[in-house]
Amino acid sequence: MSIGGYRGGRREAHRQIANQDRLERLGEAVKRHTGGGSRPASHSRRTWIRRGVIAVGLVLVLVVGGVIADYYYLGSLVNRQKIGNLQSGGSAENILLIGSTTRCGLKVQNKAYGLCSQGVTGVNSDIDMILHLDPATGSVSLLSVPRDLFVPNARIIGANKIDAALYQGPSQLVAAIEEDFAIPINHYVELNFDTFANVVDALGGVSMDFPVPIYDQESGLNIERPGCYLLNGVRALEVVRSRHLQIQPDASNHQPSTWPKEGLSDLARIRRTHEFLRVLSAKVSARGIGDPLTDQSIATSVLPDLTVDNGFSESTMVNLAKSFAHTNIANVLQLTYPIVTVETGSYLYKGYYYGDVEFPVQPNGTQTIDQILGISPSTNAFTGAALPSPSSFTISIKNATGIANQAAIVSRELAAKGFRVSSTGDMAPVGKVGETVVWYGGPRPPLNGNWASPSLAAAQAVLAQLQGPAILGYNPAEVTPGASVTVQTGTGLTMKAASRTSTTSTSKHKKSSTSTSTTVYDPPGVKSNNSFSAPSLVNQALEPYDPRACNAAGTGPATTTALK
């Protein structure tokens, strides 16, 4: 279906707001109560613009935060939900941004997304991002977590893909991020298909350049010829949800079903989503915020489909809007948590199949988190204190691979680094391949209140010494009695050298990464194992076929094409 001239899906930009007279009167009352009624109109407009142009990579803070800065009463339109495990400590804010796949939760069913009545009832997190805001330094960074990442605490009962955590509610997803990645989460923001589409429509659409024809049968994306197209909300969703992209090999082939497939579904979608956020943010910045009624229309289009934690108050949004009013999206660090794909078809774990999965890879993963949070490798992100010394706690090692003497080898190498190993042993392998899990116990994140877990800090200190597919895992039952931490060894595990040079390469691996603009460290155990791909890049460059900003860096046509 053609994109640029799509009719019927775009909302009117200047529509009448429901109960507009009442809202305007309430708005004036709020202004008088806060002293706003005595301000000259020109000052009010300048303040609106200053607060509105935030450009930090998320429409919530870009648009909604700016609107609420002068219209607190619009905050009542947001869906607020009690969400557990959130942290309140620290000067920085880590906001978990979720794109929900719910269809049954939509007010109006849309065939383009799949219909609840036809059995499309899954509730997963299509997009998992952590937005890090530090008002003290003015720094902004964004970390995307691939949805197919296989982690120990995705579900209350155990391991699954991280996107499956949302099925058990936002509190479980927050807990999984904190327990498995050691990232404290302060606030939660969830948008669904309608929210995303309404934002794009309220802005009058977003223009993107498509260098070559591309096609995705599952998302509905179908670009028949190169050009710059104006995307409405539904068509923009087709771009950011595309995971099965096919690219025209030559201009003479007009049969999309025969076009070669991209083959990097999860990572490629993140790459395109990051670019779309840049383009969308630029649209908001260029537009500016100046017409209160028009921008109330934007807010009333977006807010009713937005869910935030009940602690994310209007005053907090206003303060963030003020602190990051002049942030340039082009300068925002956007990284993707590094992974290796598991090349065994549908992944078999403890007797169950989980489809295509990805494993986190170290030390790249912990280094990426530290970079996003702006902390040193030896810092506990929850408390700001140093991680414990190796000799201050005990660990046990369990061989879960079937490789002869693996536990003894790992024990010797950790002991050489000063760790106190209390025991070693074997356990049944979880499958043909498995990730290393550093298990810890103690209390899990409290539903209300900050989490300061010595056991988590000890596990982090151990994880920092591992290379290959490895992740943290919370489960007291998996920790050997008498030990603080238990290392369940996995496939491709090696120890971090005492001193490793910064030279990195993927070229010697059996497969090279799709983009070669940046190199990443390829651990020896991963490089030599045909079960894994090369580690992914944390900062992905656009591919030649990816959609991008029109007229960016001299590319794209001068005018937007509208296809009928």
C-alpha cells in the first residue's frame, strides 16, 4: 500500500477539543492560582517555547512534558498506574519506556495491528528502552534492550525473553530490568499503538526518505519506489515495527516476495527506531510550541492512551522539561545492549522451546550500561558506592555445560583474582547451549522503597570478570548454601584478562557484523563457537536501504512525494 498519500488514517491537526470551553476556563484558573494570570502574553509564549522544545528522544518528554509545564490540569488525562519496584534515590532519573503490543487494550480495534477478536491477544513489550536523564550534568542517553534477549527473571517463575515480562505486568518488567541488568528504574512510561500513531498524526505526519524500495509483509510496510514520503501514524508504525524487511535487489525486480531478507530482525528494528526518534524530535523542534490550543489538541490526542507510574507527577515532568529544554537530539547518546544470536533455530531451554533468542554478551554489556549511566565499572548504580572487594564474600561454581573440569578451571581463575570460592560442582545442562548466570539471593526489589542489595553488588563484582554470554540472575534457591553468589557456567565462558588491550575486532570471527563503522570486542569463547554470531554493535550505523531524514547530509529528494 502506498504511504505518502494514505487517506483516512491521519487525524486533523486543528480539531475541536472535547470540553474545550471547560478546559480553557480551568486552564486560566490554574494560571491565576500559580501567578500565570499576571504575566504578559509574550512572556507566556516564550516560556511555552522554552519548555516545549526538549528533544530528548521521547515524545512524552518532548511534547507532553512541555504542554504540562503550563497546563497541569492535562495531567488528569494520563492513565496512572500503581507500579512496584521503582526507585526514588539518586539525582538522575532512569525512565523505562515501553511500547506495548496490546490489541485488546486499544479503545478502537485496527486491522493494521491485528484484532483482539481474532485471537491477537498477546501483551509483550515491542520496545524496551531506558532513558537516562541527569539534571545535574544535563546529560541525556538512551539504551535499547533487544526484545528477544533471554534473561533469567523475565517471568516470576523463571527465564524467558525480556519482552515476555510485560505479560505479568509492568512491575514484573521493572523487576526484571533491575534484577538482571542492575539498572535502577525510577519511572515507567508505556505507550501503545494508538499513542504512537496519535503523536505522529497530531504533528501532521513525519517525512522520511526511502533510498530503495523495501517491503515487510508482517508490518505492512511497502515502499514501491525510492523517495521522500510523508508518513501518518499507521504508516510510521509500519516502519518502526518492521522486523522482516525485504530489500529490492535491482530496479527490474518488482516482486517483493522474491526480494532478499535482511536477517537482523530485532537489532535492525532498533536501528530504524532510533533514526525515527531523531527525525520525529527534529520535527517537534522545528515546529516549536507556540499555539496553546493546537498543542492542547496534541496533548489530548496522546495522553488518554499513555500509561505512567502514579509517582510520575506533573511537577516531576515540569522539572525535567525545564532541565532539558535545550537538548539537541543529534547529541543524545543512543546505544543498544550488545548481544549474540543463538543459531539453533528455536531455542530449547529446560525442555521448552522459545523461538529465536539472543544472549547478552560480556564485557560489552556491562560497559554499555556504565556508559549510559555515566558511572565507573566499580560503581553500584543503586547506591553510588563501590562494589565489594573480591575477598569480602564467597562464591560457588556449578558446571552447567557438561564440559569436563569447567567448574574447576573457572574456580582457579577467579581465585587468582582474589575471590573466595567455597565449592565447585556439576549440574544438569539447561540445553545444548546456555548463558552463564551469576545467581544471587537476599530480598528482591521492594514494591515500595529503594533497593540496596549487598548480594546484587557481589554478583556485579563477579560478572565484571566474565567474558561471553553472561547475565545476572536473582533466585535465592539457585545459590549454594553458605555462598553469597553462585556462578552457573554456560557456553563460551572465559575469564577477563588482568589487563586487556583496547584493540577490538569482529573481522576474524566466522561472521562479520552488518555494519563495519564500529568494532566490538569478540570474546575468545564466542569467537571460537559456531553456536553464536559475532557480538552486535552498540552504536549501529544506518544501512544503505534504511529510511532516514529527508535531505539529511545531502540525501533524499528536495520535496515530499505524495503517492495516491
